[in-house]
Amino acid sequence: MDHRLNRDSDHLSSQMPPLVGIWSSRVKVKLMLLAVNLAAECWFYSWLWRAKVIMPRKSLSRLCLQVCFAATCCLFVGSKIAPSYARGIADVRLSEKAIAPKCASINGEHASSSHASLFFSISGKSSVNAAMNPERKDYQSFACNGKRGTLYYFEYRSEGDAENAMRFAQGVIWGGAARSAEHSELIFTVENILVVISGSDPEVLESLLRKEPRSSE
């Protein structure tokens, strides 16, 4: 069983989509070099100013344009690639108050298919694509009117990482781009948290999760 799980894990890891992490690192390096260059130019021009050397107007205009361009790039790119820790799993988990009186907490996993439980077990073990590994993961199981189900939570560094993981999870669990009668799991994100709901009636658990008040809202 362990050998089969490891083999499945390696196969699934090889299918993971390419990450934006490499691109992000290159952008950061380029922005750093640009900042160093601008700092050197600013120091040089400030030295000329103190030495009361008359500077060409064209040079001053070029420096101003470079500073404006660098500031704009930093603001735009930084907003796209900066990690977000807006939520943790504790902020999304269902509380006892939210599930009563419809549902009750139960022990163990009660997924409707082995694909969902397999995805949970292998998450965090990828050596091919490290950013697909969640920072944390957890699950909750409930019984609602005799029907059992499990909510799987995966916390990622940013919303972008969670969305990449969601697309991968959909392919692994559904076996395609959409749900089916055989694989009816609900897969979505709550900011930087990936949620997979698997059970006899996942819509009930989803409605409870979406109604749960959030501390940051």
C-alpha cells in the first residue's frame, strides 16, 4: 500500500503545473538591480549638487523618469507576487455553533471517493513543485441528517498559490475539468485557503461554510 501511494504521489507531482516562483525570483532580482542602479545615480547627482556643479537638464529629467518607473514597477509587481497571510485554516474552519442543529462533528475521514483522501495524504510531499505544498492542512468531518462528509483545508502562502493548487486538485480529484456523478467533490478557494468538500451531500457543508462569519470581515 505504501509503495503504491508513493508511486501515485510521484505520478501526480509530475503533472503539477509550472510555478510562478521562478518568474517571481527573476523579477525580484531585476528590481533589486534597478534599485541599486538608481541609488548609485542619486548619490552621484547629490554629490554634484553639493559640489555646486551645474547638471544638464536632460540628466535630471532622465533620473526623475527612472525613479517614477521603478516606483511604479515595485508597486505593481509587488502586489502580484508578495505572499499573503490573510487567512489561516482556523479562520475558515466550521465552528460547532455554525453546524448546529443540522450537523454534528464526527471522527475520521468520510470522503465519497478515494481521490479526495489520496490528494489530502500526498499534499505537502512534492519534491517537484515545492510551492504546491501547503503551509498547513487539516480536515473536519460531519454527519448531517445521516449523511457523512469531510472538509479538507489546505493553507497556502498566497491566493495565487491556492488557485494553482485548486486547478491541480480539480484535475486529480475530478479526473477532468468538471464535477461528475462519480466525483462530486466541491473544490474552491477562500482567499489563500483551498477547500475540498467530499461526501454524500457536499452542498450542505458548503452552505454552512459560506454562512460562517469570518473574523476579518
